[in-house]
Amino acid sequence: MASFSRNDCGDSRSQLTVAVLGCGYWGPNLARNFFRIPWCDLKAVCDPDSDRLADMGARFPGVQCVPESSKVLSDPEIDAVVIATPVQYHYALAKSALVSGKHVLIEKPMASSATECEELIQIAAEKGLTLMVGHTFLYSEAVSVINEKIISGDIGDVLYINAQRLNLGLFQKDINVAWDLAPHDLSIILHLLRDTPETINCQGNAHISADVEDVTNMSLTFPGNRFATVQSSWIEPRKVRQMTIVGTKGMIVYDDVQQREKIRIFDTRVDKPPHYESYADFHYSYHYGDSYCPRLDQREPLQTQCEHFLDCIQKGARPLTSGEDGLQIVEILEKSSESLRANGVPIAVVAPNTSVAERGSQSPSCVA
């Protein structure tokens, strides 16, 4: 197993000490990025599995490998905790960390319920701590470019967004596929549309494990006659990570599986005649223009996310993916579960206190 060396580059920012809780699928990626940040001291990683800890010790020399989270949470030298455990442990670990005065980054989804999210947000606010959720795709160059194209009006008004996130596994036991995969797409959709959905309906089936849906189709309606669809699956033969954004002047296809040409922008639209006196005079006009792939920075989004977390701590700034954003995703997931239990009946969504328009205008550069 390859090991990593700390980056010795100088940096004017003060050092922050971080610990990562959970060394399963995603925790090692988080540890790798924090280990490499010059102004970060990755002091400890934590997991009850001794084999995982042995692997982490080989990867990251000098980092403490701790089997019990209580030792990390009680360590006064640790400034921030990163939680990459199964969802059922997010709330308890995050609450303990915040109560102990530590800043917290939680992987998606933020918690198992909106009530839990609200409590974490309140504790963080009372203690003046940074609470951030790992909606990693909002830190990608691809999503930033798409956002810029929408803001600039290059594709006109967005009519609808269609998202597909499909693969074979990884099966979860405590959450269904919507809770597992859809947060990625939901975070992108809310960021791009800068609005709160009015209704959500969700349909799905459990084919492998009883009562754990492995295929779901979610539809969200937005003000202005806009809508979005999110298809999630653990039982597809191909890995699909694709999103189509359709506007009145153009369209964008975002394929995250592609290594280089992740975005293709189409100068394609359908126009109808403004005036016509009879059916014979009515003809749709199909415009087929050029398409192109903008050049994207190949920087790892997770690196940007980890640096953003540390920057927000030092500046006392609100993260791009704050606790309030994590709460909104969990509220949508709760409504999707309610719709699933009601055989796909649309469920109304209550608008949050903080508008998505305000949050969507932010970038990974912290705004105090």
C-alpha cells in the first residue's frame, strides 16, 4: 500500500488540527486530502475495524489510529471533526463534536431526519462553530461552469433538469438508494435552479433487500412551471452519472463518467411561431447549432471541498454547503420517503427560512 508524504510547502494560514471518523469507503479519501493540505494537521483517524485502521496507518505515517470515537471527541487539541460513518451515526457523533467545541464536516446525507439536522444547526450557531455538509459535486469545476452558463443566460431560462445516477451496488442496509445517491443530484439541482421545490413524488421498488428500495424515480416541481427528475439505482449494469439541463436557448449534458469532456453545450432549441391564423400556418422551428466542450480544470473537487471547510473555519464564513443546505436535502428525502409509502402521491414541500437563491449565489470562496 502506497503511503503519502505531508506537503511541506509554506502557507501563511494558521494550522488547524483535524480528525476523520469512519475509514470505510469514503473516509480514506477525506483523510488523504486533509493529510496533504499544508495548513492542516491530520492528527487522528477513527474506526472500530482494526484492519481498516492498520491500512490507514500504512497510508498516513504519523497519524494516530484510534478505535473509539470518544477519545477523538474529548481531545482538546483537535479543532475539527470530519464524519464519514454510516448515516445512522451522523447525528450522535456530530452533536458530541459540536458540544465539545469542534467544527464539523458531515458527509451526505447530513442526518437521518430533519429534526436531527435542525438541532445540529442550532448547536453550531449557539457555539459559533462551522457546520458543513459534504455535497462534493458543488465543488467541481463542471458544476461551476454549468452554473456560470445559466447565470449568464447562455442557455436561456431553464425548463427542466433530468438526472441519472445508476450503478451495480454499493448496497446500503440502513438507507434506500434515494437517500444514498440522490443527494448528489438534488444538491446540484437546487444550486442551479436557486429555488425550493413545491412538490415531490417518488416511486421505487426493493428487489434485493426487503423494504430497502434499490431503484427510485423522483420528480420535483418548481415555481415557474419547471421540474426535475432524479433516477437512482443500485442494480444497473452500467455506471451512469449524467445530467441534462434544458433551457429555452440551449442545452447542457453533464456526464461525470467522462474523464475529459464532462460537459457538452448544445446550441439547440425549439421555437414556435409567435402568431398564426390557422393550423396550416403553425410550424415548429427546430434550431440545430454547434456544440462544444469547455475546458475544465482537472482539480479534485474533494480537495476544494476540504480546503473550503478549513477556510470557512478560519474566516468565520458560511460554507457553500452549509448545515441549512444539508437540512433542505434531508427534508426532500423525507418527503420522497413519504411519497414512496403513499405509492407515489405528490407531497408538498414547505419553503425554508433561508432562500436557496441566497445560498446558490455563493462559491467555494468563503463569504463572511
